[in-house]
Amino acid sequence: MIDARTSFKIRKLANPILFSAIALLIIALGLSFLCLQERGLRKQAGMEMQAVAALRAKELSEWHLARLADGRVFDRNTDFADTYRTLLSDPSNAAAKGRLLTWMSRFHEQYRYNRLLLFSPDGELMLCIPEGNIDDPALSALAAAPVGLDSVRFKDFYRNTSDSRIYLSILVPILEGINPGLLAMRMDPEQSLYPSLTRWPYLSSSPETLLVRIEGADVAYLNPLRFDPHAALRLRFNIAENPRLPAAQASSGNTMQFSGLDYRNVPVIAALSPVEASPWFVVTKIDLAEVEQNNQGTRIMVLALVLALLGMEAVGFLMLSKHWQIKVLALEAEEAARLADIEARNSQALNDINAKLEETVEHRTAELKTSNAELEAFAYSVAHDLRAPLRSIDGFSSILQEEYEPVLGEEGKRLLRIIRESNRTMDELISNLLEVSRVSRVELKMSMVDMRLLALKAFKQCAEAEAAADFEFALGELPMAMADDILMERVWVNLLSNAIKYSMRSPVHRIEIRGYLQDAMTVYVVKDHGAGFDQRYVDKLFGLFQRLHHSDGFKGSGIGLSIIKRIIERHGGTAWAEGQLGQGATFYFSLPRRE
């Protein structure tokens, strides 16, 4: 039979193994949940892309058929064809010309085509609505040699070499025969098609709709893109060399959702749908980073929950261990008492020994009582002190860090820091959002402001905070401004603190401030010689929580320039910037001139 002490030793060895097994199980469940959550988010994003692609393809197909139907209005109009013949036979016939222009004008007013161009069988432009000088070599060439043009056709996206703009056209043969003459109903996609492609069903930062077609071994982009406004008919990729490009899937007929790399070489989730009765394909996509960003809060919550469960498990095992220690001591005391009783019954000769044994037992009993009392007090203290952290993740993490940091290990300390830093980051984000809201809602108290004194005051304030006493501050003459002096001081503080911060690592510590009048506006300029930025991303510079530099290099929340933009716009002005990486940045803001 195993005695109590041996049983305790066995349990003492088994407890760490059981603790580790349960801890691994908790971590595995947390990771499994996160994986399932991310997989679900990706699947949901793919289904959304697939639904939007199908909807866009249907809308484009209906639009395509509607335009062909517009062309058939003239294709089946015998009066129009007879009048056209009359004008061909007698170009000076004002009545025939007037009737044709009337038809074309009414159609143009009703359907809003860019232009209606009527060509003679030899390709010469006869009439044009709206009237004016027009040069479209592509349409003229088609009119002069209309091979196979025996019905209404679609002239797909093409770039007019005369004005470098992109058009589509409906080609309507007027007469029968080899050279039937041509009515070209030209459309400007910037007005009639592209706006519908840029709309998205919900507010988001990266989704976009791409319209593409296959041109030999390449896939060509037909519309301006969110991140490349000049992509239409300029951007193309070789299909074989870019197998992960979502648009390249058009060649294989893949209409399911899939992951790949878009034209920026950024990982995306995309879907593709062909446009019926046309050579076009619709591609819808969203950045994978945006999809995963939606799971950030869940990750933090699961991590905090895992840490909480691990902490509870540790407390439970600690209390269980103490319980077994108490039980062993109690069993030892019982065993000592039993032996003393046996010795007392054996013989009178052992009375002295029994007396000593009883004294020993009493002493041990007193020690046991003291130990039990201490253990009870300890157990109460542990239970009381460790309940409070369960009420909130931040409180629990704080107590763990303060009371159990020596036993957590480096990985545990790192995880605790992540939880507390995440809480602080969330608090900072909320504070920043409240600040943006305050700036947007506070009542403007307008007065004449001495901008030069305000800039000097802001620089002294920033220089003290940044320890930038070695900066050369070139402050020129600044025109007075009608503005809210408190908000305008915030503008100068944000601009100058940025200039100091991004110039600290630069060998040139110089900040230049000047102002000038331009039409009805007063323009103020802040120039530094610091880190600068990539001008390609200037549109993101004033966005909320947008940063063009990594936070490890330059601390900040990415909200200062957004606040500047809101303040300036509330004053009726504009804020913009210019810069080059490693060569500094120049920030401008303008305010209306008021007497």
C-alpha cells in the first residue's frame, strides 16, 4: 500500500506534466479558434467579392446590350437611310442635312452620347453632333473600310490618337452593300461607365472593381484603378509571367474566388466574372491585409482569454499542491498519535518514553495547527488577491506582472507586455478619435491672429519637448490671418513638432517658415530637411491614422496631419505637401484673406 508521503511525491511529479498538458491544450484551442476565425473571414470576403463581381458583370452586360439597342434605332430607320442617300447624292441639300441633324440632335439629347458622327462611304465626316472640329482617326478608318460591318457593332475601348482620350463607340451601318456608310455613336467612359465601376457597396479602404480583356498573351486593364488612376489601356501584364495575378485568371475561365497578387504585387482575395456577350471580364478584389485587420480585436481578446485561463490554471494547481501538503502533515500527525498510543499500551516500563513521545506529539500538533492557520491565511489571501484580476484583462495582467513576474519566464513577460500595450494603444486610439471629434465640433472664435508670433510660440514649445535647441529656425514675415487662435496654434504645433521629429536624424537641422499672398488666399509654408516622404503616397499623408514611416523609426499615432487638415478646412482653406525621401518635406496651408 502506498503511504501518504509517497502519494504526495507521485502527485508532485505528475502535477507539472498535467499542468503543461492543459496549458498546451488551452493554447492549441486558442490558436485553432483564431485559424478558424481567419479562414471564415477570408471565405466571407471571397463570397462578397464573388457576389459583387457577378452583380457588376450583369450590370455591364445589360449596359452593353442597351447600347446596341440604341444603335438599332438608326439601323432600322428607313427614313434616316433615305435622307442619308439624298444628302450623299446632293451634299448641298440643306433640307436633308437639317433632317439628319435633327434626328441626331434629339438622340444625343436623350441618350447623352459624347458625339454622334456620320461618315460617308469613303470615310469622310459629313455631320457631327455636337457640331465642331472633331478628329477620330480610328472611326474614320472604319468608315472607309467597314469590312464585315453588316449590322450594329461595338467598337471596344480604344485611345483616340488626336486627343489621347479613351472612347467606346456603337457602329451603325446606314446602307446595305460593301460601303454602307457609318453612323458612329461615341461614348466617353469617364462619363457613362467608369463612375459605376468605382462605386462600392460599403465603406472600405482597399476593394476595387477592375474591367479587363484578353489581348493575345496579355491581359489589359480598361478602367482607372484606385491605386493607379492612369491604368486604363496603359497597364497590361503577360499572363504566363504573372499566374497569380487575379486578372490573368480570365484566360483560364476561373470564375471562383481565389487568392493572388494584384497589379501592385499586394496579396488580395479576388473573384472574376465574364461579361456576357462582350470580351470583358470583371475582377473584384480586396487587400488580404484589410481582411486580416478586421480580426485584430479577436486576436487580442483570444490572447487575453488564453492568458487568463493559464493564470487560473496556475492558481488552481498551486492551491491543490498546498492542499496535499496539508493532508500529508495531517496524516503524519495521525500516525504519530497512533504510535504513541501503542507505546502507552505496551508496558509500564516505557512510561518515560511515552511521556516524551506525548510531549513530542503535542509539540508537533501545535506546529501543525500553526501551519494550518498559516496555510488557511495564505489560501484566503491568494483567493482574494486573484479574483480581482478576473474582472478585467488589464487588471489581471497588471497583478500577474506585479506579483508573479519572476515565475512567468521571458515569453510570459512578453505576452503580458503585449496585452498591456494593446490596452494602452486602444486608449490612445480612443483619445485620438475624441480629439478629432473635438476639433471638428468646437465652435470657431475668429479674430485677427499674428501668425508670426504664433509660429514662434509653437516652435519654442516643440523645441523644449524635443530637446531641439540646435535647430536653425528661419522665420520669415507671415501675413496676419482671420482665424481661431487656439486651433491655429494647434496647427503650428503639429507642423513644427513633425518637422523637428523627422529632422532629428538628418545632418541639416533647419526649419524654414514663410508666407505669401496668392489671389484670395494667404499661403503659409513650413519646410524641413529631414526624412521626407515618397510623393507617390501624398494622398495618404493627411488621412486618419495614416503613416508613411514605420512607427519603430518615428513614434506617433498618424493623426496630427489629419487634425491639421480638418482645422484648415473648417477655416475654408486647404492643406497639401511636397517631399522626397531623404531630402525633406514642405507643408503648405492656405487661409482665405479677410479684411
